[in-house]
Amino acid sequence: MWKATTRIWSVALCAAAALSVMTLAASAETTLEKIKRTGVMTSANTFSYPPFGFIENGEKVGFDVDIANEIARRMGVKLVYEQIDFRGIIAALTSKRVDLLITGMVYTPDRAKQIAYSEPYFNGGVAAAYKDKPLKQPDDLVGRTVGVELGSAGDKFVRENYANRVQIKTYDTVFLALKDLENGRTDAFVGSVAPMRYIMRNTPSLKSTSTWDNRIQAANTRLDDQDLLAEINKHLVAMKKDGTYDKLVVKWFGLSTDN
């Protein structure tokens, strides 16, 4: 009886030890290893920020969505999205609810303390649109009538730097401001580059300057997921080299950008 009990206990101990080893191995698995093992990668997006991510005809679309899908395709995995409000999107990553973020996240030093940033894939700062009077640098605005969206980053940029040297005309929307520019009622429009270029896709008479201040947007991983970050960077660099990235820029913005 004693020997039988000892054998049973020994078997139980061995099983427990094996389970412990398996548990330790699983816990040591990196996010990239898990993605490769399961063939699934999860990402969060608000889907409320065109042209980067939004819902159209019931489908998740946008520049970020195309970037993310292309990265997943090159990794040979399926990409699954969770729609999460922006205020909770960083927590969704750090809590391991999702594997990474490809959601137009602008770099800030505070955010960089919580999450890692990939190679930039968009420069989302302020730029200017023009029609007949070419612009290159901000000082070229001097003496002109400049449209801005009231309360926007472009409004702030013009008022802080050129308030007494340009005639400022304010608008409620970017669309209305660009319409007046197209019709010759202003000489330029200054605003956030992403929505401005998105609207300009269908207005070939308007042109855009390069971005005048840097607000880089990138993909994000957890700080300790350096192997996944390296994988994302590898594919972003390759997409820029082989022309895939430029095609997506033209698709969503209709013209080249200075990324």
C-alpha cells in the first residue's frame, strides 16, 4: 500500500513538474513568438479618425488600416482589430489586451515612457495649401491672405508666428477653407496636414507644401517587445523601399508627402 501510494505521489509530482515547465515556457514566450505560433496578431484602433482609420460602408478602412494589413500580410499572419476609444488605447496595449497599435499615434515624450515607437510612417504636423502663388517656407506667407480653421493647430501656428504680417481669414471647417482657396478668395490655407491632404485628393488645382513642424506618427509595441518592434520596423522600411508605402500615400492623400 505504501509503495503504491509512493508511486502515485511520484507520478503526480512528475506531472506537476512537467506542467510547471510548460507554464514557465509559455510565460517566457514573447509577443512575436505568440503571434507566429497562433498566426494571429491583434491591434487596436478608434476607427474615428479619417483618413487614418474609420468605418465606411460597414468596413474598417484607412491609411493606418492599409499599413497594418500590409505588415500582417508580410508576416504571414491574420490581423484582428479591436475598436477602442482613444482614451483607453494605450492601456489596451500595456495590459496585453492587444499585441500592438497601428493607429496614427503621435510621438510625445510622455507616451514614449509607456510604449515603444517604430520607425515613423507619417509626419502629421502643420503644412500649407496654395493654388496660384507658390509657397515653400512659412515666411512666404507674409503679406498674403491666409485661411485657417478656427481653433486648429494651423490657426495657432499662424497667429503665434505671423499675426501682424498676414491677413487671417477663419473658417469653421477645412473643407470650406480649401473651397475658398480654390475659388481665389485666399492665397493660402494653413492646417493639419492629414485632413488637409485627404480633402485635397479631389482638388488637383491645389498643391501642398512640405510639413512645417514635426509630429511623427508610428506603430507602437510594449516597451519589452523589442523583437516585435524590430519585425515591424523591418517591414515598414521594406514598404518604403519597394514603393508600397508611396502607393498607399497616393491612395489616401492623392499626392506625395515628405515622410
